[in-house]
Amino acid sequence: MTTNPPDESDAPVDAAAAEASAGDGTVAEAGTEEASPASEFASRVAGLVGSSSWSADFGNPKVDVAADGWVEAVRTVRDEAGLDFFSFLSAVDWSNDVAVGEPLEESVEERFEVLVRLSSGRTNEAVTLSTAIPKDEARLPTLIEVFGGADWHEREAAEMFGIEFVGHPNLSKLYLTDEFEGHPLRKDYPLLSREVKPWPGMVDVEDMPSTENPEAGSTSSSEDAAGNQQSAVGSEEAPAEGGELSAGDAEGGAQ
């Protein structure tokens, strides 16, 4: 996480060093070490919202803001940076308690990270604003007054992570039933519990069909059946021929 813009220096650097310095996906020209457009934009947005923590990894500006200034930061970026399109809101559960999978190699600071992506269709600029809230007090003011489109995004985050968006008029569930317990996108949620209690989306699953056509039967069975049928036809024809001979004999006997 970058806390300050890269130092601008006139000292010459080789091409390899210039390329290595562009960690956000851009390549600086040999002989200079310039800040990329993404890092410059992230730095400008950070200045607007009063943040000293920002990054531009892989060309994606991201700015961290305090939870108590969450709504005001989003409003400032909309009005002063011109990013008036709400792309999405989501969350990340940073947790050391993992219900499924291998334990973490390194411990993390446990928290919920809430992210909102804002962009502009006129300038093609975009930024991700991020804030952290404690897991034992997972509450954050709603953004509905700034962006009406945050409505269902916050409902989804509340349902999947258990985050309360204070001031939201209706945090009802979108996907799960009212009787469902827990928040499925939390790292400590035991996904294997679906084996011992009904999963809301579970339906009856039919058995997979066999590789053989049950009506046609196997190839060998069909061949055997065909052979038997031919044998049966042959056996029916044989008595008929014998019958004609017998009739002839009878006719000859009559003469």
C-alpha cells in the first residue's frame, strides 16, 4: 500500500529499472522515473478525501478512507472528481478463522473491508474506495442518499456478510429464506453444513442416465436378438417347405 506519491528524480535509470518501477502495469521511459496516470489519479482522489493511504496496483486506483467519513468521501468523489457512476459495492472478510480449506500461512488483521467502485463515462476514470470496520461491530452508514443504486448492493452485503448498513430502509434478504441461519460469504461459515441441513437452493436431482440406451439395449444384446429372430424365421419356413413336400406326397399317394 503506497502512502506517498513516488519521488520524482532526474537521476538516470536503465530500462530494466524503469520497467520495474512501474508496478501498476505502466512502463516508465528510460532515463526518467515518472508516476503513472493511475497513481497520479489515486493521489489526487486521496487528497480530495483527506486520505494518506492509496495504491494503483495494475493500473487500478484505490483509496482507503475512514469508516466515520465513508459517506462524505463517496459524495466528494462524486461531486469533485466527477465520478458519478456507481459500479458496485461489496465486501471482503479478512479472517484468520477459515472454515473450509488450508489454514492461513500468515495471520491477518481481522476486519471487514467494504469497497465501492465509482467511475466516469466521460473521462473513463475510476477509483475504488475502501474502508475497514471491526467484525464485532460490523456497521457502516448507508450510501443510498448519495447513490440510490447502492440499495441492493448493501442488501446483498448485509445478507452474505452480516454487515449492517445504518439508515438503509429495507435490509431484507435477496437470496436466502428468512429461516436461513448464518452468512455464507464469511470465512468462518461452514459450507459443509449443507450436508446436514437443507440448502435453500437444493432441488431433487435425478440419477444420471447410463451410457447404454435402456430402450435399445446393448449392441451385443441387439445382435443376439436379431440372430434369434432370424433363427425363428428360418424355423418357421422349414416346416412350410416340409409341409409342401408332405402335401405332394399325399397327392402322389392319391393318384
